[in-house]
Amino acid sequence: MTRFEKVRPIKLPALREVPFSVEGDDSLLSRYDSPQFTLIPGFCDVHVHFREPGFSYKETIAGGCAAAARGGYTAVCAMPNLDPVPDSPGHLRAELEIIEKTASIRVYPYAAITVGERGETLADLEGTAELCAAYSDDGHGVQSESMMRAAMERAAALGKIVAAHCEVNELLRGGYIHDGVYARTHGHRGICSESEWRQIERDLRLAEETGCAYHVCHISAKESVALIREAKARGVDVTCETAPHYLLLDENDLEESGCWKMNPPLRSREDREALLEGLCDGTIDMIATDHAPHSAGEKARGLEKSAFGIVGLECAFPLLYTYLVREGVLPLETLLDKLVTAPRKRFGLPMGNDFSLWDLEAGDTVDPERFLSKGKSTPFAGRRVRGRCALTVCGGKIVYKS
């Protein structure tokens, strides 16, 4: 793993000299024109769950946006496991109407690959093409090769990305954490890494054959990194993401609590090291939180019975800055590329007048009780971090101020 010495934050000489502004308050930025604050373009997360319509007891678009803004995010792509599933123009417009009325940041919805995300019939990809950021059945791997081939052929013709949750159902065998040392020593059923990388292997072949722009969601296994690295070398049009928890935690950190349960699961130390290597060498293009809020009751049932998913928008950057940049694993410029530039470039999303101001020397503690998200479940609770967001501006409007 590459390490960098003397990693320093990017400091702007004077905020008044940068091309950002705040509507209705020309003097606001001058109040932050101090070496204490670092200006960072708004982060972009291509993998969040805002749960509305259908599951607003877990999260709402308004609440998800507030959480994102507190974390310095000004653009997100919202996954389609909703009710109704956005598998048709009508269903997608129901979500877009809520976004239009309640979103404080830029929210770009995914449309489903298959009807109801059930994997049985292709959704109306043509009808939703102009309304969505990309296609995904997130939460479900598309099991049928012929179905995924047909989806990729249509997506390629439409110039759209297929973003895949990769999971072979027959290899899951009732597992709920990584099939590793912790599972064996604590009597838990494990999820093998092959359930992830085997479907990535299939999809990479299909993407190469169809010419589809292919994006792999939340990779967690060393084999996945190797397969994507090899595919990129062959010229396959593929990008991928991983999440902060896969970069900073592994199965050795697990505890008997639902806040440690996510899909894919935390894997081995070797997997985590491979992900860090892939992040440094460019195999992994971007970092997404997979922000997945649930009710307190749904996450209070232990590792086996709790719902899959944790929240992350409000603590992602401080964690990554503290444990990757300040520890010399990754330069700040590279981290910002993974959080700001690369996701927008791949998904064709505008930057706009979006930025946040950070006090990178401020100490803080990850405290779920202070989260603006309805979801409070995170394995990072109590972690000491550096970096506190003072202000977030989206489209020239203040959307968060500490």
C-alpha cells in the first residue's frame, strides 16, 4: 500500500478570490476568510437510500438531504428500492415530485433495471432514460444472465449507465456477515466473497460484449478489485465504488450489534488492504456511503436479525480525512477526486455553485444522536475524528450552517 509523507490540507489564500457565492449574503464568505477554514467543492455520493416514497419512517428526502448537507454533500444519487419502485415513468415521477418539493440539495434518482426489482421482466428503460441518473436494482443482484445482457444492450443504446449490486443468490446460504474467522468462532452464518465477485466477473464479460457503461456498487472483496483492475486494462468501460466502512473496518472489528450489519459485509483484513491498494492505484474510482437508514427497532436485533445497512453521510469525510489522509495513506487531493470529481464525471452531474467550508483541525466525536438523519446506526459511534463542517452551500444557497 502506498503511503505519502507530509500530507497537507488544501488551503485557499482568500475565499473572496474563488468563484463561489452565496445568494443574498455577499458578506458571508468574508466572515470565513481565515486560514482556519478550508473550502472544498461539494461532495457527490452516487449511492444513497432516502427511502421516500414508501418507507418514510426510515428516512425522507428532506431528512436525507439535511444529513447530506451536514456532511458537505451537495449531490446524491438515490437508489430505487422504494414503493412504488421507479420502474416506469409514472412511478419515477412520483419520486421526482417529492424531490422537487422537499430536496435542499441535488438529488438524482436511479430507475430500476427490472420491474419491481424482481429480476423477472425488464423495466421501461426507454421511458425512464431522460428522468434518471442511471439504472440499478440495488439491493438485488440480477440473477439471469440473459436479463442482464438485455438490460446492458438497451442501456448502451440509450447512453446510460448500469450500476449493479452484485450478488449471486444461490451462494448466500442464509449468511449475514462475512464467511470468515469471526463467523466461524462466534457461530454465525457467513456470506462468501464469491457471491460478490462471481457476478462481477459475469457482468464485466457482458459489459465488454455489449459496450455498456458499467458501474459496480460497493465492492468489498479483494477478488472484485483484481477483476475490475484487469477489465480496465482490457479497455472495458467500467467504474466502481467502495464505502468508508470497507476501507476503515474489517471482520476483526465486528461486535454483536446490528450496527455492524451491512450488505456486502465487512470482510477480512486482506480484503480491506486490497481495497486501499485499489483506491490508491485508481482501480476504485469513487467512494460512496451506501447511506441506508433504518428504524431503531430494525437495527436492535443483533447481527443475525437486524436489517442490513448503516448510515454514513454525516461522518464520511471526517472519518476518511482522519484515518486515510492524516495517517498518510492517501493525499487529500486524491480523496477529493473520489468524493467530488470522479462521481460527477462518470454520471454526468453538474458541479454548480456548490461548496462546503471545513475546519480541518477541529476535533470531534462521531455521535449518532446528533445526526440529522432518522437513521442512527453506525459502527463508528464514539470514534474521534478531525474535521468539522461549518457551512454547506448548494446552488448558491446555504443548506447547512453549524
